[in-house]
Amino acid sequence: MVIKHGSFGVLCLQLAVVATAVKLLLLPTYRSTDFEVHRNWLAITHSLPLSKWYVDATSVWTLDYPPLFAWFEWALSQAAAAVDPAMLRVVNLDHDSAATVAFQRGSVIVTDLVLLLAAFWLARDVAATGVASGGGGGSGIFSGPASSGSRAAPPRSTSFSGLPVDSRSSAAALAGRRGVALFALLALNAGLLLVDHIHFQYNGAMMGVLLLSLAAARTGRHLLSGVLFAVLLNMKHLFLFAAPVYFVYLLRHYCFETTGGSSSSGSSGAQGNWAARGLTRLAVLGAAVIAVFAASFGPFVALGQIPQVFGRLFPFGRGLLHAYWAANAWAPYAAADKLLVLAAPALNRQLGWAALRVDAEAVGSANLAGGLVKVQRFAVLPQITPSITAAAVLMALVPCLVGLWRLGRAAGHVAVGPGAAPASSRQHVRRVFARALAYSCLCGFVFGWHVHEKAIIVALLPLAVDAVCSRLAARRFLVLSTAGHYGLLPLLFRPEEYGTKVLLVASYFAVAATALGALHGDAASPHARAARTGGKRNAGLALGWLQRAYLVGFVAVELYCSVVHERVPALRERLPFAPLMLTSVYCSLGVLGVWGDIAFEWSGEALGYPSRSSFGADT
Amino acid sequence: MMSSILEFLGDDSKSTGLLVLLAVLIRVLTGLSGYSGAGDPPKYGDYEAQRHWMELTVNLPVREWYVDSPVNNASYWPLDYPPLSGYQSWLCGVALRAAEPAAVALVSSHGYESASSKTLMRWTVIVADLLIYIPACLVAVAVFYPSPDTSAAAATAGSASSPAASPTKTPSSTGTAAASTCASPAGALPPPFSHSPSFSSATALSAAARRGRLLALFGLLFNPALLLIDHGHFQYNGISLGLTLAAVAAIARGRRLLGGVLYVAALNHKHMALFFAPAFFAHLLGWALHDPAHRGVPAKLLAVAKLGATVLLAFAVCWAPWLHSRQALLQVLSRIFPVRRGLYEDYVANWWCASSAALKWKSRFPPHLLLRAAAATTLAAAAPAMAHQIAGGGGGGGGGGGPSRWGLVRCLVNSGFAFYMFSYQVHEKSILMPLLPLTLAAGREPTLAAWLPLLACFSMFPLLVRDGVGLPYVAAAAVYGAVMAGAALQQARQLQAERRAAPRPGALARVVDAVTGLMVDLWPLLAAAGVAAAAALHGARLLLPAPPHLPWLYDRAFITFSFCGFAAAFCYSQLAQWLEEPVGSGPVAVAAKQRAARRLKDE
């Protein structure tokens, strides 16, 4: 079952056809107000001059994405004019003729080609990496001393003797399957299907740009990677959370690269060359990035509209939490606040003094009666301000940034994994970048201000790259994707889409669990070899009991939200907010767990203590 | 080398479960689209017919279901399917009434369309699939594509009286196993997406056998024609087809009485299952005549009598509410077989409709003459396949007699095609009948099972696009083609290699083998040409309006194109039944297959 080069493309093409077919089938489903948002932006960019783009307020859905996205809408509007010119008139609010719906839905499907292309590039790189590093296992993200492997570390002496005879070909086959599985995980992502192809947005195209940038970095095209990220940042500023990681990575591992090259350390002449090369690269990269920003914001600088544009882009007046709480750190915080409000009278009575001071005005503003718990202010707990969230994100990022910086230094003595052919340290660093990118996006989701539940997808897709190569990451991916996707379900509230959304998420889980389980349980995978030499049963993903219990728990949550809560009038009347709160908080547990797990790992990396996972055999 | 994402699946229960989950998903997704007659008063379409039957059956006593009355008007979707459809409508109606009473209120619910009732109606079809069609698919695939250990179990379980269950086909399956290990050294690798059989190759199927099983399972579960008709257009064909499939599986396992009952149930859900009657009749008659357990005429007669009595009893149970008087029975029958309808409806890719371009059958001949002509040609077209079964075709291996189970499957294909091509009052959807046994045989006729369902969709396109199922048409066909084509070609090449290693005797067999071998070699080219031609027709229909004096031009072009494909498939299928399951030379054929396996092994 070796996947040959030609057939790898065929397999990805088949998956791409299946993904596109699913998207076509979703065309008649529910559309959120985002459909009208994007219709309005098509109209604004098509029929108004540049100077009015960020000023026009005919519709309440004003343009609040950065300029390059506006240009993206402008490009789409050129084609839209041929389909239904009526959708391009700003005053035609809520215009949704059949042609308009077909065009807008179709435009999401077509621009998703960027995602498919990026997924193919990444998947091919993953498939090729395994072959290049030969004897298997070398394709692990973190390869290092085996001693600290938690469950599957083989004795070092048997690491090579334990290889099957045809290890090279089966390792190549495994790498090919990793590539195909990665393509499937990226191209068929249930979150993107729900958000883009039902709810209506263009995340697929933008995630495609991010993955293109990641693939460029993995294959050593750093300048391209940087430019693509700059473009992305100018399409959707949500990706700002990834900027620090990009900055450190490109500065340390591109401009002032020390890894891989044999001449990098040594004489002072080489040192001088290194510095000169670094400064040149920095200058070129900086110029390219600045050029992108200039192209994007330059016209608005010229128009003197920058304050207006930035006011649109960063509406801090919106509040910490979205109407429906995203499954991040603030969801349990807000839930605790709510519960304390309910508990405060009894508690104060019990204690005999006003231990808990309840802000009556905040209680009034928090609409507890409706299904949505809209929070403007916390009633008991300290208020969270935008600067607190920014500080939290930055602090969470520090270990990752430091670890990423130090990777280069540690790179001299990595790559002596169990049975791993030494991957060059340069390759090693480039592969770790996916994990750093996933972590930084996750930090933004967990601690960011006014985060949407959809933003979890940004962290999920880079993590998939990691998941097909490392069993530990695969377990994290499974938990994070399930929690993240489940957290998206309340977006699609119509009963008609109930079966569709639940089955999409369940199917993605089943495909991911089966595919990742098979990859990491494969006879050629490092674990299977370790299990064989250790006389243990090959356990596939080897999910821990807590992870299993957490995943099974979703069935219980779903049963409560869609069956029990509806059937019991007392619950429905007294706790109308319970289903949404339960969903947010339960999903946030998984998200926070995965975040903590990766944060712990990066902390070890930053402090120079390789943690169990990062340098273990658990690749 | 992997040719399809299908090959990522193993033959373990996890992979099968995943496939079933995805099959449910694609059903739900197909159901998001429009349905027959949506928002189209006054008569709406098949969706309204099914809803109306629910309305009738939950509100009227069983004896009045088929009786004309002011609330049960013969001009407004009268219940014209046999009793099991009535019972099923009643069950669905009860469920619908519990959730949305207005949807099945007597008379006032005519044309009732709401988003929630549509979802509910869609789910009744999916639940019916989950209860009947999908389990039947799993059982049939398990029976026809056994893994080595289960086939051994079947051999020990099957007594001498059930030769079909005895390992008649084991030699051929070892042949495929041997061939596959020779053809690809990677064939011995564990199935990628299943880890249970990873280290025990004894329980794992060979790559080719596994692929054959997956092709059949995928073909049955994702057949785009069935998906679009049941979950798009809106019908419950899955019930009747599932019962037929279960009957085939039961008969193949030697449980012929059970098979008979299941087939009667299928027939009593939708009388279109009559398409299969010649095959079941001929196969069971062939068994009664040739099984070695039936020594002498009395034993043969007894076997036939037992089957006959069981079938009659099953009929009686289904028809019990109307057996109290002759008049009641005739009333039901006249509803079910309305001869007043024509030779065919709309545009059907069968003989009568396709040839009507040259000869206007409907206007040149009176209906009663056409009825007779249709009956005669149908019988004549089905006769060779029936004769093959009655003569005990394919049997004789392992000391047993009677026609083989694969012979039955091939006979079902031919009988289904014969009815589709020539019988009276055929509509587009009838092509689902031959497709059922054909997709079951996907492991043995992989390329046919890959393109015929797609051509069937193509032939129904005028109907589908009228129903607003155009998008699911594209999507379901694309999924089927993308997943099926590569694996089918791989399988066909494997079978071809086996065949070339052991040429069959006879000039006809050599000619057929040469032609099919050439077709397999040219498959990518042929497939590309076929897809391009279909795409060109679609494009022309979309972009160029038909000339005003030829408004039916495109419909005519679609069905003529489809008819050519169906006719070719039918002719090949007729020949293949005799060649693949030879009559009377059972042991010879088995020996030839064993020789082939040995030769491949030696190479």
C-alpha cells in the first residue's frame, strides 16, 4: 500500500471532490446575518469610492475587516456584477435573490480552492518528509532523547534492531498516509463547513493563506511566508495573535539563522558574514512586509482616514464576551460570576456580613432571563479590561516565544530520537513552527477580547499538521477539535439543520479518530514498534481515561441541551440560559486543558528542561 | 499503490461503522434540497403523495384505505401501492402526528408543507434506511464477501442441504488472494485504517478481496441514483430494495424459506419488486430440481410445495385486512395495477421510449396490444437468465447442486434490466431495480458498478432537475465517481490478470474476454470520453435553448445516450451470466479457477 507520488495527488483530488460535493449539498441551508454582511461589503466596494469604504453606514453591517479583505470583496464583486447587479447596490438591504445566494455560496466554495491548494502543499511536504528521513520516526516534530518518554519509550539499545525488515518502505507508506490524512483533516474540517458553508463566512480562503504561509516556512521559503502572513494580517486582523510567533521565528530562524549550516559557528569571519546576511535578510523581509502594509493602508493614510479605519477594526466597545460565550478562559469566569450572583444572598446571610458585594446595576444589565447571557459587566468578580486580556495573551505567549528562540540553540544536539534518523536541525525547527503557530492562535482564542467561537478553527488547522506526525498532538487535536466544533453548534439554531450540524461534527470526529488512530497505531509508527519490542498491545491513539471521559461527556451535554432541558418545564423556566452556559463552559474545559498542556510543554522548552512530551519519544 | 481513499478502510467493524455514519450523513445532506412537487399546487408530487398516504392511513380504518370516498379521492394521490406501503405510511403518519398533527389532518392537510414537517418526513426515510436497507446491505456484503474465517464457519454451519452456503466459492476466493499477493507485494500489509487485524493476517482479507467487499459496500450505501430518488425526490424505495437484498442474502445462506418471505415482503411494499420475480422463481426452481438432497420427483415437488406454501402464507398475512371478501381484494388490486396508464411515462431510457423516436408506439397501436407486446418481450428478454438458473447455472462445486448464489445475483440484474427495458408502464426510477444487484456484485463487476449508477442518474436528470435536486445530483454523482472509479479500475485490472492467466474455453468466452480486456485497458480513456459527452450534453442544455419546434430535444438526447449504455450493459450482463457461472460444468470451472490461481502463484 505504498502511496506513490502520482497516486498521492489522485487521493487528495478524490478528497477535494468529496469536500466540494459536501459544500454544494450545504448550499440550501441556513444563512446567518453574515450573508448580508458580505453582500453589503460587495456592494460597498463595488459601488462606492475608496474614500467611502470605511465611512459608509447605510447598513448596520459596516465594513470592519482590514483593507485587503475589502479588495478581496471588490474582486468578487466584479464577477457578481455579471450574475445579479442588484446585490451590488448599497441600498438593497437584505437582498437575497436565488442568483445572489448561488453566487455568494459559490464564491465561498470557489475561494476555498486556496485552502485545498495549501492543504495539498502541506500534505505533500509531510508525505515527503517521512520518506526523506528514511527509517521512520524521523518525521516526529520533536525528536530527542528517549529517556523521558512517558508510556512508549523503548530501551535505546533496541531502537534500531527492533525495526521491521521493510521499515524503509513501510515508513514511506506511513508518511504517505500521514499526508493523505492531513489533507483530509484540513479539507474536510467540520468547523469550516459549519461556519463558512452554512453560517456564511470566508474563513476557508483566509485559513488557506495561513496554511500557505506555514507550508512556505516548512519548505524554507521564508520571505514568501512572511509576505503571505502580512497579506493575511491585512485581510483579517484576528491573526494578529500569531504575529509575535512569526516575528520571533523569522528573526531567529530565517534572518539570523544559526541552525543547519555547518559554518554558522566558528571564526569571527563567519560570524561577520552571519550578521551581514542577517541584516540583509531582515531588511528585505521588512521592506516586503512594509510594502504589503503600505499597499493596504497607504490609501487611507493619504485620505487621512486612519483613525476612522482603526475605529472600525478595533471596536473595544463591544465587550469582553460575545453574545454567546466562546469556549475560552472567560466563559468559566463569567459563569462563576453568574453563579456567585445567585449564591450571594444565601452566602452573605450565612456568613453574617456582606462578603460578596453584588453590583446591582451589572445584574440588571446581564440579561439572565433570555437564552443568551449578555454580559456587559461582571456583578461580583473583578472587571476584565482589554488591557488585561492583552497582557494575558502576551504572558501566555512568552514561553512559546522564548522556547522558539532557544530552539536554534538546542538544535545542535537534537535528533537522536528512538529509531530516528537524524533530521537536520533546520528541518526540525521548521516543523516545530506549526506547533508554535497553533499555540499562539490558541492563546489568542483563550484570552482574547471579544473572541468569537469561530476563532478556534484558526488554532485547529495548524495543530492538524502536528497531529498526523505526533501521537500526543493527535490526542490534543481530537479533544480540541471536538470541543471547538461542538462549541460552534449553537450558531446554527434552526431545527432543520440539527441533524446536519450534529452529523457533520460527529462524522469529522469519527474520521479524525479513525485516521489518527490508524496512523499512530500503524505497524511502522514508532509506538507500534515500541509496543512490539516492549511486548505491549499496540494501542493506536492511547487516549487517557480523562480524555475519553471528556469526549463521552459531550453526549451527555448534548442530551441535556436538546432533550432533557426542553422536556423539563422547571429547568426551561428557571434556567433558560443553562444549555448555552453548559455548552460554553464544558467546551472551555477541553480547550483550556489542551492549552495548558501545550503551555506546560513550551514552558519546559523555554526553561531548557525538555518536558515529557516535547523531547520524549512520543512523537 | 493506492488508487482510492476507499482503500484506507479496512474490513473491521470500525471501518464499516464509519462508512455507515457517512452514508447517513450524505442522506441528511441530500435531504436539504428540494423534493418532488415542492410548492407546486394543486397536485404537488411524490412527496405529497407519501404525506397524503400517511394522512389517509392514520385517519381511515384499514378497510377504507383503498376505497374511493370523498376524503379518499381517486384523483388525488390514491394509495396505489401494496399493503406494506400502507402499513409503513401508517407508522410514519403516527410519528408525524405526534410531532405535528396538522401535517396529517384529514383533507385539511392537502399540500401541507412546513420546514419542520419536511425535516420529519426526511427522517422517516433515513430511519427506514437505518432499519432495513443499511442492515440488509451489511448482511448481504457479509454473505457475498465473506472473510476467510466466516466462510469457514458458514461451511461448517451449512448442512448438506444448503450447498450455496458450503464453500463452493472458496477456490475462487483463494484464487484472488493468491493473485493479489503476487500482483502487489504490499498486499500483505495490514489494512491501513483498522488495527485489529494488523498482526493476524489469517483473519485479514487479501487486498483484492477487501477491495471487492468495500466496493460492494460503498456501491450499495452510496448509490447516487437511490440517494437522489429516496432522499431528494422523496420515496421509500430503500425499504423494498432492502427487503429484496435481505432475501438474496438469506437465499445465498441457504435459508430459502426466509428468503421467500422477505421477497414477498419486498413485493408487498412496492410491486416494482416484481422486476425480480423471474430471478427468484427460476433460482428456487433450479434449486428444487438440482439439489442432490432432492432425489426423485416427490422430493423436488415437496421442496417446491414448501416454498409455495410459505409464499402464499406470507401474502395472506400481508393482505389479511382485505381477504374477507372478493370485492375488497379486487378493489385493492385495481388500485395497485392501473392499466389505464401508458406504456411508459415521461422520458425513460428503455426500449419503448428510446425507439419511439423512430416508431410512435403509443399512437400507432392500441394499449391492450402494447400490453401484450410488452409482456412477451419482457419474458423473452428475461428467459435466457431464467433458463440459466433453472438449468442450475454456476452450481456443482463442492458436490452440491442447484444454481450458485452469484448466478442468482446476475440473474437478478438481467431480470431487472429485462423489465426496465421492455415491460409496461415503466418510469425513470425503475432503473434502481437492476442497480441493486449490480452494486452488490461490485467486487466482481467493478467497472460496471462504477459507471452504471452514474449513467442511471444521468438518465433521470430531467426528473431530478424538475424536483430541484440538481445540486445533489452533481454532488452525489461526484462523490460516487471520485471514490469508486480508482478502486474499481484497480479491481478490474486484478480480475483481468487472473483471467489472462487462465483463459476460459470456448470461442465466445475468448471474444468476450478480449473485448472486456480491451475495455479495461482503455478504461481511463472511455471513462473520460463518457464523462465529457455527458458534460457536453449538460452544458448544451444549460446554455443553448432547445429550438422551439423541438422542445423535447434535450430530454430525448439524454435518454438516447443512457439507453445505449443500458443496452450495452444488459447485453454484456446476459453473456456474463452464462460465462461467469457456467451451467453443468461446475467442477470444470472450479478446476480452471484453481489452475489460474496456481499459475499466478508460480509466476
